[in-house]
Amino acid sequence: MVYELHDTSKVKRLFEGWDETPIYSCIQKIMGKIYVVNPENPISAFAFVGCFGFYAGKPDLELIKNKPAGFVIMVPQNRNWAELIEHVYPDAREVTRYAIRKDTIFYPDALKNNLQLLPDGYKLKNIDGKIYEKCLKNPVTADFVSAFGSKEQYLKYGRGMVILKDGRIVSGASSYTRYKDGIELEVETVESERRKKLALISCSALILRCLEEDLYPSWDAHDMNSVHLAEKLGYKFDHTYTAYEVSVGEKTH
């Protein structure tokens, strides 16, 4: 049987050295959950927040089979976990993701200069309660706020900036997740508004806001376009890693 672990300190050692901030969110109990099969003395653990799941410790078949409902990006700690995911979900899509270093030194003047690139007719706004509701109405922007579960939680822990055109959100950057010392940054632009530097502008605005609050804006890239955008903001690529995208209707053996 799989249990939600309430004393997350019991699995901290299993995730040691794994520098992914959504894991911090779960261990610090700010958002997300950790699941185990042995709550008294766990040797395996599954940290889940948003649509990301991280598997650590001794590979466990029961943890793999009991995935949360819906689309999940499964991230194995090592090859043994990866083989178990491949066995249980043979139709899972194996993808390469790109980890970005967590020691970026930002240059506020350069980020402020990026804000001057905002085209006429576009407005840069903070995600407040009203914008939160707008984000949820569009699948393109829902991920800006949806992992927090409620408007109250987002307004307490989340940070975000969007760009509006004619009252519609066309681009934005927000906290996909939050941990004590920072956020995991999420950025998106509607397809018809791309190649206008809107993502660069919204990310610059959010990073500046984080710096004002002494929060670190962590970045994890799903493709090389995301890596290149990160580099324009001062980030540096670290390494690639393997993840598995498991669709909503996918079933185990």
C-alpha cells in the first residue's frame, strides 16, 4: 500500500544531492506531497507536485504503479528507476530535459533594459487575484497558477508577471512551484505572439521581482529554445537528464 508521508524529514536523505527545487517544495511542505510504502522507515520515495514526480531511493514497483491521475512527468533518480518506469508504462514517452545551474548571478540593469522592449499596445502586469482567474481560463496560461490549488495559496506563495494585449494574456512568467528560498519559473507565450521578445520581457520582470524579495528564480528547460532563453537572462546550462511523460489514459501491465 502507498501512503502519504507527513514527516518528510524521514526521506530527506533519499533525495540528497538531487538539485531540483520541486523536491524542496515537497520536503519543506510548502506544496506537493511525498508518497512511500513504508511510512515508519522509508527506503523509497515519490515526491509529486504539479505534474512532476521524482522517484528516489530503492526502486519500488508499487510506487511506480500508483501514479497520480492525469498526465505525469516521471523523473527517475537513476537507471534502475528508469527501467522500472519503462516496464510498467511501455508507452511512456522518453524525453530529454535540460537542468540549469542554480548559482546564477543576475544583472538587474540588463534585466531592466529588457523591459524597455515591450511593444506599444502591450501591458506588463503582476498576477493578482483578477489575473489569476484569467490564467485559469486558458490552457496556455493555466500552469502559471494551477499547481497551487487555490487563489489564496497562489497569492500567498506564488509570484508572476503577465503581458496583456487588448485585455488578453499573451505571455507571462510565473512560479510553477514555490520553495522557501525561491520559485521554479514557468514561462509561456501564445503561439500567435511569439518572436516579439515577450517571454524575455516577462521573465526579466519576474526575476527582478524575485531579486527584490531575495528569492531565487530557478529554471529547468524542456527544450533547447528554453535553454537559449535562459542564457539570455544570465543562466548557464548544467546537464541533461531523462524523464518520462505518461499520458492520462496510460495503464500499467
